[in-house]
Amino acid sequence: MKRLDVVQKGDEWVAQNASKQVVARAPTKAEAVKKTAGVARADPQPVSVKIHKANGRIQEERTYPSSADPSRSKG
């Protein structure tokens, strides 16, 4: 599964792939997440989007399409 990370770089938020190549950028986190979701939806393969906080820790993870989301387990 491909992975995109939404992280803060200086004054802007960017989405980058595993090789640190920027695929989307925006001045705000909300706009960056929206643009990244569009990029992920357009990809024919499943994509995992990890949204980071300003301090670098992962805040949320989304999978596109949602049907590719791994099954949940107890515990």
C-alpha cells in the first residue's frame, strides 16, 4: 500500500511520499489534507494517508479507498 504523510515544513503543510517527494502543498493543514485526499482518491492503488501534528507525531490515519482499510481486531 502506498503511503503519503501530511507534515508541516516551515510555514506550509505538505504531503510527501515515502521518498520525501512533495505531491501537494498548502498554507494550512486543512487545505493540505483536502488536497492530499484528492491525490489519494485519484490513485488506482490503495493509499494510506498519515496526518501529522505540528510536532511531528501522527494525529490520524486514513485509507483511500476506505474498502482497503485493514480489518479491525479486538484488543
